[in-house]
Amino acid sequence: MKHRNYHILLIRRLRHSWAALALVSAILLAACRQAYAPPAITNPNHYLVVDGFINIGANTVTTFKLTRTRNLGDSTVQGIPELGARVAIVGAGGGSWPLSEIIGTGRYASDPLTLDPTRKYSIAIVAFNGEVYNSDPVPCLVTPPIDSIFWRQPFDLNIYAGTHDPTGNTRYYRYTYNETWEHDAQLMTVWGVANGRIYAQDSTNQTQQCWTTDTSASILLASSAAESSAVIDSFPLLTVPNGDARVTKVYSILVHQYALTLDAYNYWQIIAKTSQDVGTLFDVQPTQLTGNIRCTSDPSLPAIGFITATTEQQQRILIRESSFTNWQHNQPAYGCDTTSIAPGYPDPFVYNYPDTNYAPWYFISGGPLVLASSVCLNCLLLGGTNVRPPFMP
Amino acid sequence: MRCRPIRLLLYSACLVLSLQARAQLEPTVTGNFEGYTFGRLTARIETVTGYRFYYDPADFDSLSIEMTLNRATVRQILDELFQNTDFHYSIDSGKRIFITRHVTIVTTLPARFGGPVSAPGSKGQAVFATDDEQPEKARLKQMLAENRVYDIGARTATVGQGKATVAGYVKDDNTGEPIVGATLFADGSATSVATDQFGYYSLTLPKGRHLIRLTDAGMRDTRRQIVLYSDGRLNIDMQEAVTTLRAAIVSAEKTSNTKSVQMGVNRLNIRTIRQVPVVFGEADVLKVVLTLPGVTSVGEASNGINVRGGSTDQNLTLFDGATIYNPTHLFGFFSSFNPDVVKGIELYKSAIPEKFGGRLSSVLDISMPDGNTKKWSGVAGIGPLTSKLSIEGPIQKDRTTLVAAVRTTYSDWLLNSLPASSAYNNSSANFYDANLRITHRIDEKNTLNIMGYYSADRFRLGNDTTYKYTNASTNLKWKHIFNNRSNALFTAGIDRYQYNISDSRDSTNGFRLGFQIGQTYFRSEFTFAPDNKNQVSYGLSAVYYKLHPGTYSPEGEKSLIVDSTLPAEQGLESAIYLGDQYSVNNRLTISGGLRYSVFNYLGPHDVYNYAPGLPRELNTVIDTAFYSGGKIIKTWSAPEVRISARYAVSENGSIKASYNTLEQYIHMLSNTVSVSPTDIWKLSDAHIRPQHGRQVSFGYYRNFLSNKVETSVELYYKWIDNYLDYKSGANLLLNPHIETDVLETKGKAYGVELLLRKTEGKFNGWLSYTWSRTLLRQDDPLAGQLISNGNWYPASFDKPHNLNFIANYRFSHRYSMSVNMVYSTGRPITLPLAVFDLDGSPGLYYSQRNQYRIPDYFRTDASFIIDGNNRLTQKLHNFWTVGVYNLTGRKNPYSVYFIQENGTIKGYQLSIFGTQIPFITYTIRF
């Protein structure tokens, strides 16, 4: 009996407290998100970025690209070029080979040089603002030739590189590639439009066959360190998904191979993991870059880049869609709409149809002019060039 | 009415005004009369005051005086002495004092050992104000027990030679709840023992007559007089000390920090915990632990605590024996322990007893009450965020008791009320937890405990990602007493911690990521006290781990995510230990222990083998070995040493030193890049070595003002081996070869901890300051990467300065106020500084590891507690807590994170409670 009494009392008390609670809840509680921009981030963090390598091949040009980093909030798309710097290759035992600026680009190129591969070389940079940068002297490492670039297409297309170093010195490699593919207009036409007139295209201004070239976007690193011999037998360079528009006719890939020292390999590995994606659950942890370029005039200034002295090896292969099995041909995302208009009169080649999404496709003799979606007639609208690259069939 | 404190051991009272006025004119007595006989006391009073005493000495020969007087008049002394006894006194004009025994009282105090006792009648001489808080009955009971002489063992005509052991339970007289950590002093302070987690004690003494004094923080000191004939049992009830305005209770011999052999251990009972104001008035175990010296947390909200430069995973959090992997609720703002079912906490920072192991930094041992054995009672509370209800009581009187509690939140409204601009108004957060504990006393020698615990959290920040986690534990304990000198505790149980993160937007990226740790364990702990000088403990334990390190599955119909599940990991951690606490003499106590732990990493699992002498990377994998179920893949083992010593330099001061080594076989890595950190736990395996820690520490403890003020200085230095940190650009989630993304670092941590604490009085509280550093180093080039060029770098939880101030002031019985101030250096962070373009692709340039710090943390909270009433006799007690969290409104960052917005990267700091948060809670006890 006693217990029940307590119970009733309890409930009454609780009700009472709910009333009090209502008063409190009227006061809003706030979580707030503020911009976090400490001086470390907002200071002009324009650190020097050195991109390139010392080319020790016979009679070769060494090119470096110098840029500055931009702040996190800076929406400049590419790096800020470092103009007006003085750059030179310095030999460890003496000798200096200056690089001349390609005005306005931030690129610096040497004369064709033949450097002694038994010596060590470094890079010396005096930035436009007077900051002095020096790289560590690095030994030369000759890149072995590429043994083969080959592909397999179980379903997706996989492209591989293979190499080996008979001396066993080179165990680490970096690859870059340029891929070129032919992409043709969906609909055939001979007609083009210029200055309000329809004209017949020739091979110089054709819009039927286009070729697009792209460079590798990811950092490709290979190592034979764990192998018993210095052999890279099938390093996967890239995977082209089955049905990808890059391989509808002919696809070409030019692969560049550079030998790396272990230190350079480790550096590039970190660069490879450096991600601009931030804030999601699956992001990688922050990276830390320690290159071999230092600011000697102000040791507190970092510099980004890792200098190697090596040669470049390259090899190109062609891949034809016709040699694939079960390669899908996906319809493009855009559709090809058509319409027809009365041709110009009296001059049928006068063209002033206002909708530029359409272009002349063909004339029906005695009838209308048939128009189709421009994107289906002009492959240049999807990028690339209409000039056949010499290596493309 | 101004009251002058009269300090009395037995109880406290306040004189009425008239008496106070008279007291000014009469001669007074000041001094410590501990252990005086009545004759000696009267002789002293006679000397000081000129009074003469007339009495029969035979009446007083078993009465021992326990008094500390401060300008007390003779009347005050006598009133105090004879309160509730059958003695009368009268004072004539000639300053003669006649002491007589009331004729109507049948019994008197025993004149000889162990005389029969029955309750004396109440006599009530109304010079003292009636003290509601100490019911007459309880006071009489205490008085009676204290003045009675107990026979222990079979009574014989003469007391024999040699030693015997008295053992038993110390319990709260009111609730029957065992009192943990109460100290028993025999014959002054020559011999002392403490009660164990069941309130059990064992005291070996020479046969004969002894006075045993009991003290415990928050309980009224008491004493027992015994005659020890042979081994026997004595259960002792203690009464709760009701803090009053009128006088402070001062114990001559309390369980002070100078007396305990352990160093680097903090004990707090729930009464202390409740006094600290915390967010929304919810008493909170972890928040109070965070105010202790040497304890910090990474942020306002983080999954746990950092103790002495250790990481959060280096703490073993035991809740009634169950390991809790995530001890927090709601972004870490609440601990997942309902304060109504917390009895007390012990935090071991340096001298970690050998029975504990498996973590490097600390052991946080949280105990639950057994439950009221006498009557049903409970607590109901209601606040702006949580409601809770707990009940406890006897299912079967004096045999089976139950404690049950639930706590739940309705905090969604809080987040929904956030301004739309905060981007978090579409958030939600809620949690609940439930506890159940049943204690069954089979007989005098066997007790069983069953506990169950479940806590669950669910929160969503912004629109997309929902985080959920749960802790679930259950265990069974059997306490068996072999004899007065040895007993054992067997525990078997299961713990499970799991979390999952899901993105339930109906998109192609909808996913669910799950993670789970399960452990099954058995522990046996034996204690054996051959004599009072030695306290031997030994035992063995085994934990079987099963981790599901990641399941990733599509969520929603449109999701294109492909299922992937990492294989489970298994491990068995076993340990055997032996230790002894040896009292060399009154001043020097040494405690030494050895623990040997073995860890087996078990199949089924694939193991990658890497080329020897090369960094572990996918490129250096030589082959993969498959181990089938139950196969031992790798065994790690190590001895662990625990040594500590105390030396009492004076009555009030002692020095302590300790040396510890510990091993840890389970590691946590925090994925800190996202808004809400996600943790990955990993067992030591064929590649990841156990963490190994060594610590030396040294402390000086000094008490002032009759132990009312405690001060301590502790210094420590720690070496940590194989602490896991991530490599640059590591991928931690769903990584089947995590050994390629982590590094083993060396760590060192050192610091100074200062504590100033006033334990009693109207004004109490503490001030703690810690200066500490934790530095890590990775200088092995073979590991693949150097961090910070191989130099020492701060750990992500390195926070050099920590200051905590907690003060409580009691204005009256009904009103009290608490203030809490926290300052700490901001935690280190690795900042992205700039964007570079190299080889055609942009990348982020980061600072050196942990080179920068987020803004310092500072917060002040204040709360005001209003007691509805304060009569012990009243059936219902209720109180209000009103207060303000973050009084200064400082926007302390909960997390700092970077996201990509419109092609640029923006940094944000999120403060969840970045403004003054007023709160009010209502609690009712029945």
C-alpha cells in the first residue's frame, strides 16, 4: 500500500517538473559551425613546387616547371607559375648548366646536354623574390628500356608495362602515359558552316574524325624490391572499363618510364596518397612531404618536389577495338535530334538557322535541308583535334 | 545564528544561542583526547577548569574517549559524552560535578569484557538542538555498538597467546550496501587494512583486547571494541555522515591519501561525483575523472580520456567487471554510466595492481552498488536532455537484492531547434542505457552477482551520415570465502561493442559500415592475508577476443556499393599474477607483483608475408599464408612488473614511488579526417607487436589542518614502445592489410601533477594542475617513412597545460552552489596548409605531424542545488539543480575539419555547445 502511494506522488511531481521544463526549452541551444582559419592557413602559403627531373640522356633537354602552392581558399585551377627565376643544373664536382626560362610559362629548359652519368647533380634555383633553393646532389640512375607494353581484355581492358634491369640496380619506377583515341562523329556529313554559309569540308577542316589525347592523372609507381630479381613483369598501368568510349575504334598509349631511387620512390608514394578530397569518412590520413629540395636562404620555408637524375624511356602501342571480345558499344549520353527546314532561296547555301544546337546534315534534292544535333555531326564539340596524329592509323 | 565549531568525533551538533553566550564566560578546554580514559580526561579538565569530579570509576573502566575539543565548556563536554547514555551529571556552586547513573535504566555499559548488553533508554537532556538528520534510533544503535565489547571467537576464561583473525563485512547501516575501501585501524594506527570491493575485511591481531577504528569518506567514523579469543567474524555497520552546517566532522585517522600505499590512484564515491556541476546537471563519472590531475580528454567530446600521456585506448574501463570500449554517449558529452547505479570509481594511474592488465595507461574501475538490503528505494530524475529511473531493494530480505536503472534521452528536439544556418538543424541524436544487477547471498561464505548492461547511441550530423554504437555486457561473479584469511572471486562474462555508420540517402553511394568487438572472459582472483603485514593476491585470467574489423554493404535500393567484409580476427589473452603488499613497519609499506601475460593471435586468417628488411607495402608482399580456425598464428608474451612503496615521513606526510611495466595487445587507431572521428581497433598480430609501457613515478603527499586539506605532487616518466601511428596517407577503414598503413612509434610521456583538495566543510573542492607532454618518434627508415624527419613530435593528445578547479559551497542545508572551471591547451592538429600541383594533379601540402594546435579549451560551469527538504525521516526527497554550462559562452571546438566547397578547401570548427546552456533538472528519491 505504501508503495502505491509513493507512485502516485511521483507522477504528480514529475508532471509538475514538466511545466518547469517548458520554460527552459524556450531558450535555444546552438551548435555552431565557424570558419576555422588560423594564421597558419591564411598566411600566403606560396611555397615553391619543383616538377621535373635532370635528364642525363645523351643530347637531351632537361625541363623543369616551377610553380607556387596556393592557399586552401584560392580557387586558381592550376599552380601559380614562378616567373623570372634562375635555374641551373649543378654538378657535384663542378660545372653548371643554366636553364633558360620559357617566358610566361614557369617552365625552364636547358640546351641539349650530355651529362656524365657517373657524377652527381643538383638543382639550384634563385626564385624571383630572391629565395635560394638547392636540392641534394643526386646520383644518376639510368632507366632501363621498357620491355613491353601489353594488354589483356578478360572483360575490362587492362594495360600493363614490363621492364627489367640486367644490372639489378634499378628497382623502383615511375610511369606516366599519354593516351590518344579516335572518336568519330555519330552522323556522317560533308557540310560545314562558316560565316552564315554552308560549305563542303575537306581534310583540313573535317569534323568527322577526331583524336583526343589525355595524360595520366594518377601517380604510378612500381617496385621490384620484393622480387628476387629486378624484374617488373606486368605492372598494371590503367584499366579501361568495358564499353568505355575511349576504345570505339583505335586507341593508342605512349608510356614513359623513369627510374627512381628508394628515397624518390617513397616521396612519390606519399604524393600518390595525397588527396585533395577532405572531410569524408574514407579519406586518407594527412600526408607529410619531405623532399630533397631545401630553401637555403630561409630554412623554415618548405619546398615541394623530389629531384632525380635519370633518363626517360618510352614506348607506344596501338589497340584496336576489333581485337576485343564482347566489348560493349554503349549509346552516347546525348541523343541525335533531327529537324528539317526549307533551304535558303535563291542561294541554298545561305544558312541562318538560329538554334546552334543544330547543324546541316544533308540536302534532300528538291526538298528540305535536314538538320541534326551539332554534337552528332561535329566530333570536335566533344574535344580533341581533327588533325590525325602521325602515330594513328 | 553564528556557530562556533565544536569538533567531536562521535557526532556533531550545534549549541543553542543561550549556551553559546554562556560559553563565552566559562573556562573552556581545548585539545585532542583521542584514546583517553575517562579518568585521564577528568583529571585534565580538573586542571584546566578548576572543577572537581565525583564518580564511581568502575562505571567508566571500559569507556574510551574519542574527542577533539576546541574551546568547549565543561557542560558541552559532558552533554556530549553522556548524550543518550544513562549517566547524569549535576554541577553545584562549588564547582563540583557529580556523575550518577539513572536508577530506571536497567543496563549499563559493560564493566568487564563482553558483558551482556541491551538498549539503554533514551534520556534526552535538551541542551542540544534536536538534530533531525541523525535519527535518535540510529545514533543510539551506533553508540551502543561502539561502547560494547565484542567477543570474537570462542570465549575462553583467559586470552590465549598468538594471533587470530577477525573478518567480516562493513556495510551501510541504512541501506545494507557494502562499503568499499573503508579503512580499519587497530589500536591507534599501528595496523590498518581496507575493505575490498565487497566491503570485506580481514584483520589479524594478537589475541586479546583491541580497539578498531573505521573510517571512510562520506561515512561517520565509528569504532568497535573487541576481545579476540580466536578466529571469528564481526560485521560492522557504518552510518552516512550527513554534512551539516553546524560543525565539521573531523577524523583523527581517516583514509587519507598519505596513508594509502597506492600512488597515482584516485578514489571517488558517488557523493563526490554528484557535487561537480556538469552539462545539463547530469552527474557524470567521466567528467569528474577528467578534473583529476593527469587526466585529460582530446576535446570537449571524445570517446574517453587520456591518462598521463596515454591514448584513449590505453585505459581499461571496467564497469562492475565488464570492459567498456566506448564509455560515452552523445558525441562524448555524457559518460555511458548512469550515475544512479554507480557506487564509486577508482582510477589507477601509476601503481596499477597486478590483477589488472592489458592496457598501458590506467584502469578506471567503476563499481555498482549491491542494492538496498533493507527496503525498496529509488531515484527518478528529469532534465532537459535525459530522464532516468532507478530502483533498488531486497527481493528476498537480506539474501537477494536487485538494482535496476534505465536512462533515456529525448535530445532530438535540441538539435532540431538549432538555427538553420548552422547546417546541423537536420541532425538528430539520442541514446539510452539500462542496468540490471542482482546480488544473491547463498550463505555467509558464498555470494553471487549477475550484472547486465546495455547502452546505445544514435546520432546524425547534418543530413547524411548516421552513427550508431552499442555496448552490451553481462557477467556472473562468485565470491567465495575460504576462511578469514583467504577468499576468492571468480568472474565470467561477455562484452560486446559495435558501431555502424550508414548513409541512408537514397543514392548510389548509400552504404553501411559496421565494426564489432566481442570478448569473452574468465577471471579468478584470490587474496590471502597470512598476517596483517602481508596481503597476498594471485590469480589468472583469460580473454578471448573476436573482432569484426569492417563490413561494408549497400544501403538503399539505388546503391551501387559492392559488399565487402574483412575477415574476423581472433585472439586469446591470458595472464597469471602473484603479488604481495608487505608492511615493513608502521612507516614503510612495499607492494610488489608480477604478471605474466601471453597473447595468441588465432586463425582463421590470411597473413601477408613481406620481404624481410623492407617496409611493409603491397609491393613487398612475398606471399600469403592461410591459417585455419584455432591455429596459433603468432604468440606474444611478456612479464609485467608492478612495484610500489610508501614511506610515511611524518604523521601528515608521505612519499610514494612506483615502477610498472605493462603490455597491451589491442590497439585503436582513430580516423580523424572526418567530422566525427571513427575508431578502428586492431589486435596484435604477426606484424603488429604489442605495445609495451614502463612508468616510474614519484609522489609527495602532505595533509594540513587535521587532514582537511590534502596536497600532493606526483611526477612521472613513461616509455612506450610500439605505439601505433598512421603512415602518411594511410587508409584505415576497410583495409585488409592495415600493417602497410601503420607505423610503430616510440613514445615518451612525462609530467607533474599538483593537487590541492579540501575534503570537508561548507567550502570544499579541489584545484588540480597538470603539466605533461607526450611525444612520439618514428626514426626507423626501414619502416618506410620517417615522421617529422625522425624527430620527436607531439602525440595527437599532447596537451601540456591542464587546470581544473571545482568548488562547492553549502549555504545552508537546502542551498548549495558549485563552480567548475576547466582550462587546457588545445590538442595538436596536422593542418593542410596549401595546394600544390605536381605532375598534373593537385595535392594538399600538410604541416608536419601535429605541428599546430586547435584553440585552447576553457569552460566554466556553475550550478545551484536546492534540496526540497533535508529530513532523513521523510519518505521522499527531491531536489532541483539549476545552472549554466559554459558560462562564458566560449566556442570551444568539438571538431576541426576541412571539406571541399566550390573547388576550394575550407576549414571549419564545430562547437556543439558554443554558448551558455542553462539547464534545470529535477530529481526525486523514494
